[in-house]
Amino acid sequence: MAFYQFNTSQLVSTSLEELWHFIATPENLKDITPVAMDFTITTEDILLKMYPGMIISYTVRPFLGFKTNWVTEITQVKELHYFVDEQRIGPYNMWHHQHILEAQKSGVLMKDIISYQPPFGILGKVANHILIKRKLNEIFSYRSKVITHRFP
């Protein structure tokens, strides 16, 4: 079984409090996801603030118009420092996403570490090589642009 990690970081010119409030608010997930992915939160009455144990369900079109349900659980939260979401139902065999914020002199360093395992054994390994890594780069490139625009 293949296992992968995707790492990215971005220096954001804002305060730790402002960036935390933005990224730890579930409703903002749609704003930082490419429009073509048709990201829609399906959890009713979603709260404004994440907490450990929070379940967020949504639909998304990750590839070629393929629509899927995805359910994540917020498993860890350390206010102003990090939170972790883990897939409970979705397209991957395993998905663990760490969102980390570190205050810097010139802003906030926002880091993401995604550990994942594609489905379908060897086919998932091939899909990661030709599709998944590229898609993750596209998603986080888009997010970087949105964050830069929001916090110039």
C-alpha cells in the first residue's frame, strides 16, 4: 500500500488571530477551494468555530466531474496554533490534514501537512503520480492566491 505526504507553506501578512479566525471557520472552506471543485458543505447548522469531534460533511468534485461525498472529523484543535482534520468517509483510504500556524515577525507562517493513501492499490499509486499530486498543487496554489488577496 502506497502512502504519501504533501507539504506546503505560505507566509501571510496578517495577525495570528485574524488568520486563525479565517481558517478555523468551516464556512470559509468553500472560499479557499477552486470553484471547479463544486465544494458544498452539507452539514446542517454548522457552527462558526471548529472543535475536537466536529463532523463536517460536504460534496466535492475532485476529478473530471466525479462528485463524491466527503466526511471529515476535526480530531485536534489547539487555538491559534493548529487543527487536524481526518477523513471518515471519502475517496481516500486514509487522509490526515494538519493545519499549522506559526507567528513570525513579518506575519504568520501557515503550513499544511497532508498524509494520505489513495484507494485501489497499484492503480492508486499510478493515480497519485499522474493526477493526485498535481491536483493537490492546484488546490493549494488556488488557496494561496485567495489568502494573499484576502490578507494583502
